[in-house]
Amino acid sequence: MTGQMFSGAVAIGLGLVVGFLLFVPFVAIAYRRRGHLSFGRLLLWGAALIYFWAIWTYTLLPLPDGDDIRCVGMVTDPLEIVRELRGTLSQGSRFVRDPAFLQIALNVVLFLPLGFFVRVLGGRGIFVAFAAGLGLSMFVETTQLTGVWGLYPCAYRVFDVGDLMTNTLGALVGSVIGFIVPRVHRGSAKASDADAPRPVTKGRRALAMLCDGIAFALIGYVAGVGVAAVRLYLLELPQDASDGTLVSFWSTLGTAAIWLIVVLATGQTIGDATVRLRYRGGRVPQPIARLLRWAAGYAGISLLGLFVPLAVPALVFASILLLLFTRRGRGLPGLVSGQQLTDSREKPAPAPEHSADAEPDRVTSMS
């Protein structure tokens, strides 16, 4: 694998990991700032995240072996890049293949996305794009100049003032390109209709389930680390082959307990709250309905899996089918609790004696 391919793989890998960790809060912010989550904006933020890591991986990686490092100097003359560009242009049409020209062009292109993201995602203009481009470029160049802030005895890549100029130019050009995106889709200011109720779709319910899965997995991981730490450092128990099973058991139990507290206290799972969904109605008292929804969700299925592992795939498959074929995708939690799925921004209306909420669910088509 070449150095460029390695750097690209690292950037994508780090972007995916950080994206996984930040996905739930990102979706929650999107629903509170813009009222919904658009696929295009999700892709833009994902691209921005990978781009951030790509800047670092392509400018710093691969790190050299300490024994093989070769110290390099600095280029501090801002006119040096002008002389290089003049020399390449004097070659006529062949200048496009000149390494010096390609280096200048790549420095500009590398920072184009930064200016674009500053305008489209941040809603900021030329001045902020200029400051962001210059600041980020200066930080990267200084990192190289200091041998990754003292990790190496000297700089192993050249600090070049020309790079600062071309990188900043790229950010400015990217900011101008950002004008192609309509103003209504730019920026992060709260939309005027962000708090208006939106239709409850099966896709939105699926997004809530995804957020629940990620949140449950992350809480479970933290709980597992905590259980392992208690066993190892507080109880000082000897490690054996059964440690993994015990840690998994207690971390699942702890996560399910946290999930139960959240559902009973708020009436929503983390995923429901993230995409602003809420179950309402039904004939049973609210505490019982919430307990039933908890048992029919991730927590209940995970606890059942501790004792009957083979039941988990069947329940997961059933949950997916019920998401697709129940009204508004209320799924298994809605069926067992007898409640309907609504937008949490809707003001609940007084339920008549024979409301639709009390009626059994009707299987719908996937359309």
C-alpha cells in the first residue's frame, strides 16, 4: 500500500469512527436546529469529518522512523512561489506537467473544501474562510516545523510560506464556490419552522432505531469498561476465561437498567428523543405502557439474549418487519403498549372514548 493510500485509509477510518461516536448528538442537533435531517446535509457533514482527518493524514503521515529522519530547512521568502510559478508558465503548455506547478495547484485544491464547508455548513463568509484557511495551514506548517511538536528532533518536512499563501487562496476560492448552494440550505442558524410538527414516517422511525442501537452500544461499552475496571482494580479478582462472559452479562444488565430509567422518566428512548418522536394514547396506564415499550426494545431483547441467545435474531427480524408494516412504523413497542407514534412537537389532543389509539394496529403496505 502506498503512502497516499495509507493516509486515505486512515482518514476514512478515523472519520467513520468519530462519525459513529457523534452520530446521535449530530442527529439531535439537526432536528432541533432545522426540524429534520436531510440526506444531503448528512453527506456534507460526513465529508467534512473525513476531510478534517485527511488534512492531517496527508500532511503528516506516514511518520518517518526516528533513525531515518532527515532534517530539512524552511522557505520564508513569500516571493519564492511567484518565481516558481513564473518559471513553470514560461514552459508553455508543458507547465501543467511541471512538479512545481502541480504542487501549487494541489495546495490550492486541498483547501477548497475548507472554504466550501465554512460557507455552506457554517454559514460564514470570505473573512472567516480566509481566517480558517490561514489558521489551519499555519497550524499544519508549524506542526511540521517543530517536528510534530517535539516528537522528532527537527522538521522532516519543509515549512513553506508559499504553502500558507496557496492554502489560504484555496479556502477563499472554496468559499466563493459555496455560493452555488442556495442560501436557504446554508448555515447552521435555527430554521423558523424547526419547532413545527413534521410527518412521522417509517424512515424517521428507522433513524430513531439506529440512534437507539448506537446509543445502547456505546453505553454498553462504557459500562463494560467500568465493570472490567471494578473487577480488576477494586475487587482485584484474578482474570480467567469467564471474564468476558461476566463483563458482558453485567454491562448488559447495567445498560438495560439505565435504559429503563430513561424510558420511565421521559417516556422516550434516546432514539425517540433524538428525532423528536413520542408514543401516545393506549388503554393501559402510562408507566405500564412505558415498561412494555422498554421490554419490546433494545433493552428487553438484549436481556433475553443473555438467557436465550437464539431468540435475538428472530426478534430483531420481527422488529424490522413490524417497522415496515405497521402504521407510521410504530413497530413492536407500539404493538405491545397499544400506543401510536407521533411527533413530540404535536400538542396532544384529548382522546375520545373510542379513539383510534385504542384500536388494534392494521398491517399496511410498504408504500
